[in-house]
Amino acid sequence: MHIRPTLAVISGQPASGKTTLARALAQHLGCRAILRDEIKQGMVMNHPGHDPDGDDPLNLPALEAFFATIAVLVRAGTTVVAEAAFQDRLWRPGLEPLTEFADLRVIRCTTPTPTIARRITDRVQSDSHRAAHGDRALLADMEAGTYDPDRFVPISLRAPSLLVDTSDGYAPGMAEIRRFVLGPGREAAS
Ligand SMILES: Nc1ncnc2c1ncn2[C@@H]1O[C@H](COP(=O)(O)OP(=O)(O)OP(=O)(O)O)[C@@H](O)[C@H]1O
Ligand SMILES: [Mg+2]
């Protein structure tokens, strides 16, 4: 018997815990995680003097490589965890065609804004790679009081979706996230 693969999409606003959850979930399932920011970072290294702020010319090629990679895997029948901010306008056009090959499961990471501000402050101080992701601009917004969490518009696709609180570990926990991603048929098969 062959069942369709799952495309588990991890989305959420900056510092909501997407990358951490994508890695943990992929490891838990034993499958591949494709991370948009890793693909982008791999491009940034080959563009000396790259300026992460403003209209970043690497965003579009990174996006294309991200979706192309996912497409190869799901067309081959492989379940995959895909992680990106997944704002509606940018991502829906990339995700929609993949639903021909995979069952989509959308996970939205969430945590209160003060927690997000603390996480971003911490990593700007400790991790120079983050400069590539516009953290400083985000912090400036937060300090100026102009950061609006509602400007993050989550993807609206007709797919089951699960809200995961990442404030301290995961609520619901990994076992329930796994059930949500795999569904009863695949749980038995894995
Ligand atoms: N489940 C969690 N429980 C507690 N702290 C967490 C959790 N997930 C993430 N964090 C903290 O939040 C920080 C940011 O997490 P992560 O890098 O996964 O967020 P992100 O959504 O991928 O951010 P970005 O969109 O900016 O890439 C981590 O460095 C960690 O300190
Ligand atoms: Mg991330």
C-alpha cells in the first residue's frame, strides 16, 4: 500500500520557535527538514558585502530554491518538514501546487510578544549570522513601539492547522504534534 506523503509546514512570526521545532520534529519523525533560512544563508555566504536590510535581492532565489527542493522530495513520495515564516502573500503560491503531491499540515508557532522581544535581543548579542535576517530592524521597531505582531498574516490554505505554544517547550507536546502530522494511517505505518 502507498499513501500520499505529508508536507508539514512550520510557520509563525520571527523568533516564534519555528526553526527549533522544525529540527526537533524532523528528528522525532526521522525525516528531512528543509529550512528556508538555511538555503538563504548558504547563498549569503557567496555574496560578500551582502546587505540584509531593505529589499533583499537574495529573497526570491532563496524562495525558489526552497520550494524546488520540497517539490523534489514530495514528488518522490517523501514526507518532509518545511520551515519558513510562511506569510500568506509570499508562500501560498508556492505551497498550493505541492498539494497535488502531498497532504499539507500547517503548524503555527506562537508565543507572546515580550517573549519574542527577549529572544531577539538575546540572539542579536550572541549570533552574528542573525544579521542576515533583519533582526536589528525588528528590534528597532520593537524599541520604537512600531512592531505590530498582526502584520504577520498566517497562511490561509484549506489544510488542517495546529497552533503550538513555544513559550516553554511545546504545548501541545511532541506526541500530539506527531499525531497531527502523520494522522492515524501513517502513525501505524511508521
Ligand atoms: N519551544 C521552546 N521553548 C523555549 N524556548 C524556545 C523554544 N523554541 C525556541 N525557543 C527560543 O527562541 C529562540 C528562537 O527560536 P527559533 O530560532 O527556533 O525561532 P524562529 O521562529 O525560527 O525565528 P526566525 O523566524 O527569526 O528564524 C531560540 O533560540 C530559543 O532560545
Ligand atoms: Mg528560524
